[in-house]
Amino acid sequence: MKEQVVCKTTDIDPGEMKATNFGKQNVLVCRTLDGEFYAFLNQCTHQGAPLDKGIMCGATIDTSKPGEYHYRRNGEIIRCPWHGREFDIKNEGRMLANPEKKLPNYKVRVEDEDVIVYK
Amino acid sequence: MAKNQIRLVDTDIHERVQYKDILEYLDEPFKHYIENCHWIQEKHMPYTQPAVAGVDRADAILPDGRPAGSDLGFMQEQLLDEIGHEYGILTSALDPSPSSMHGWYEMAIALASAYNNWQIKEWLEKDDRLYGSVHIAAQDPKAAVKEIERVGSHPKMVQVLLPIDDIMWGDPFYHPIFEAAEKHHLMIGMHHNEPPIYYGKWPRYFIEWHTLIPTAHIKQITNMVFNGVFDKFPNLGLMMIEGGFTWVPHIMWKMDQQYRDLRHEVPWLKRKPSDIFKKQIRVTTQPAEELTKQEFMSLIEQMGTDEILCFSTDYPHWDYDSPTRALPNMDPELKQKIFADNAKAFYPKLP
């Protein structure tokens, strides 16, 4: 099993994300507001945009009637910097508009202050 | 009699009323306004007529000179018996036609009721094969709902024709109409009327206007899908009439692409737009572009389903499509769907 320390926990505040290197791969480490860490390939599935240049935000994700908006899940959605596609951090990086698509993801664990990405 | 084995379900046939024939169905003072005050519906296409008998097939003009489509017996002889129709859906025509009337709400409401009564008595109840469209004055949604409640339960009314106006059909303005239609198992039918394909005005030439008709269909579909009409009314269907069909894959792809990027703005959409299209929108074939079999089959493949297209003749108009000549040869199973089964599956009230 390949694993690597990619950064310190203190490098990423809750609600933020950071591009790191995992071997030769550019990996996006996201920290949700509850303090958990998640890691994905730092490329949009669509046209390869660098996701770390996008934002972590919420989304109008709940069921609603036409004309109604419910903004939820703040800090748990990655929005691509180019076309604005939304990916659900806590659901394997699945795309909101098409959950069959997901960002390639990596396992993450924290030991002391080290954020470790592994396959 | 029928030369092909499949009995056609024709999704666009134009019956035609003349002013003098609708008078007995009109209440006063609206009868008076036509009879004594010379009211005629605003119709002002600024072009030369497209064909030798205006907008009609020249051979569909009645021997006694009455307009094409105005006599059931002649239509039976020339179309229904000759082709061997199983069913035909009436979609009205031209002048006067409540489904394309703007302005003067009171006249529009009265005309719609009179037209519906005339259609039921003179056509639907005289030929088992014919099914009808409810005409409404949609500019007054309350009156429109009342009219749907009045005639929508008639066993041979299968859809509501909505006039195209400057409020798009996805707007909540029309939702009471959709609710009433859904309640009576009526689909919504769109037949273009004049002139909304071109920023509310007419293009310079008829050939441009006629080419651009499907853009009106594309606009209404886009508006209804993204405004959530098909999610709010899951049993409602939309029949897009007389715009041809080669545009269908384009708008499916375009809407899906936009949805992938811009879903956040329309969170009420839980299905891919093309999935909504496949389930709730159907498209009549006429006026069919002349395609090779290969081109036609490629389009069907691009649509992702062979259940969208429903054959239509547009009788008695000049750009009529012949059931035996308009589309390329196709496998019997596919032909059965396009010429009959797709329309039967779409209209709940069609046997």
C-alpha cells in the first residue's frame, strides 16, 4: 500500500482545501467544517480544471418545488473553477447533477498532526 | 383503402370552421359582433401564399368551393378512408382559431367555448376515429380552467391546445391550466401560431418563418423543463406539433449539458432534461425533412429512444406529409411505434 504525508492538519482550516502532491499525482485535500479530511484527484472530471482554484460551498441540494431554494451542506460541496460543476465531498466526490460521475478519490487518515493520503 | 398494414394514428389533422358555421354555437353579444359588426380574427401574414391553393392542398378544396378541412364527409373520403386511419387528432386551423387568439379576452373565451361545442357536435360525435383538442383562452387562466372543467371530461377530448403568447408556458401563470389538464387526463398540445418565432414579429420572408418554426418548440420545451413543470405535474405530457423532429437530439444534448453545469439554479429538477423529454414530451413528424434511412435511424439513435416520434399528416395543408412517402422505409416494429403505438401510449384517453 502506498501512503504519504501530504501536509499538516494545521495547514488547512475547516472549510478550506489545498492542492498537494501524492507521488506524481496532484491531489486535492479538503477539510469540511466538522474538521474531517477528504482527498480527491485535483482535476475536474469534465475538462480537467484544477479544483483547488474553485470553492468549497453549500448547494441548493434538497428537494424543492419550482421556485423554491434550500441552501444546505455548507462547506461540503466542491465547485469547479471553470464550468461550476458541483461535487459532493462527503459522498465520494459524486457530481450533484449526475451522481454516476465522481471524482477519483483517495483514503485519508490523520496521525498526530500529519495528514496521510493512501490508496 | 389502406395500402399499409399499420392503421395510422394521425396526430395533426386540421378541421376548419367558417365564421357562418360557428354562429349558432356562439352566445350573444359575440354572435352579434361577428354577424353585424364584422369581427374577424387578427390574421395578417405579410407574405405571398406558399402554395397554389394558399396554405391548403389544392385537391383538398371542396368541389363546391368551401375551404379545405371544412367538411367531414370530404375529409373521410380523401383522408380517413383512403389512408385507413385508426384515429386522428383534430388540431383546428387558421381563421378563426381560439388556440391562436390574442387580445379581447371576452371574445376569446366565448369563441373557445363555441369552437369546442362545434368540434364535439360536428366532428367528434360524428366519426369514431376522430379525437379532439380543447381550445381555451389562456390569457385568462380562470376562464381557461373553467372551460377545461366544462369539456375536458368529454371522452374524445385528448389534449388542451395552448395559445402561444408573450408569457412562456413554464411560468406559474399557466400552472392552474396544467393542473386542470392533468386532472382530466388531457395532454398539452403545442401547434405554432403566428408570429412568435421571431422576437414577436415576422421575418422578412415566409421561407424564413417556416424554417424557424421549431425554434418556437425549442423555446417552450426549454422553458417548461427548467421551470419544473414536468416535475410539478408528473402525469402531464406535451405534444409538440408541426415542427418536424430533426432538432430533438440537439435540444436534449443542449439542456443536459447546461444542467450539468448550472443545476444549482434549478434545484427542483431531479431528472436529466433528456430523461424528462423521453418520458413526458412527444413530437409529431410533419413537416418531415427528407432523410435517407441511414440518416433517419441515426437521429432515432441520437434521441436515445424510438418512442418520441408520432406520425402526422397535417392534412389538409399544403405541406401535408404522405404516410407512405414522407419517411424512409423502416423496420415494421419501429413503424408500428411511430405510426400508431407511440401516440396511443402518450394520450391516456386514446384507446
